Amino acid sequence: MRNIKNGTPVKVTRELTNDLLTTQHECVEAGHGTEELDSLSNEIFGEQADTPLSSTAKLPAQNSNQDCDLLNRAQRELGATQNLVIHLKGQLAELEAAKSTLEKSVLLIVLLLNLYKNKLMKSLEKVTGARILKLVVLSVKQSRL
């Protein structure tokens, strides 16, 4: 690594940390041991100190309360989510019923428009046919004169 002189780091940088973690990750994925990288990490960052037993004894109780709080919060959020699901399902059912009613109304309107169009076309055919007949009769009368 370029940040190390004579076995000690010049300055621990984000880049150095990132390079070390990336190399460790690649070694683990390739199935290689990380002992040498661990000792290099210990040289750069120092060895991890063991935590005192007195603080370790307090952690389970603290974690237990935190776990209970998280569990209670998760249960409340689950209940709220379930209520929301029920509400949204009700709204979906209402919207589907309204959609069905609207589709039936549209189909009825289209049917009525088609019936009206057909009646109108028949009326126009009768009027047009009557006019053509009148024109033929007039032209025959004029040709006889």
C-alpha cells in the first residue's frame, strides 16, 4: 500500500481504509485466509481492545429493553399496516363496483346511440328514397310533355 513507510502508516485515510476493506472482501470471496490482512490492519489501526466485563454485564439488560421497545414498535406498525390494508381493500372494492356500474352505463349509452343512428339512417333512406321517387316522377312527367 502506498500510505505505509517502514511498516507504519503515514496517515490513516479513507482511501487506505477502503483499500484494506476491499482487499479483505476479495480474499474472503476467493476463499483465501485473511490472517495477514488482519495483522496488517492491526499494525495500521492498532489491535482491538477487549471490552471490560462491567460494561458487558450491562449490555444484555440494555439490549433487552431496546429489543422490547423495537418489538413493541414493530407490532404497532404491523397493526397499523394491517388496518391500512383492510381500509385499502374496502376502497378497492368500492372503486371496482363504481367501475362496473360506469362500464354498464357506457355500454347502455352506446347501444342507445346505435339504435338512434339506425332509426335516423332508416328515416334518411325513406326521405331520400321519397325524393328520388318524386324526381323520377317529375322527370317522367316532363318528358311526356
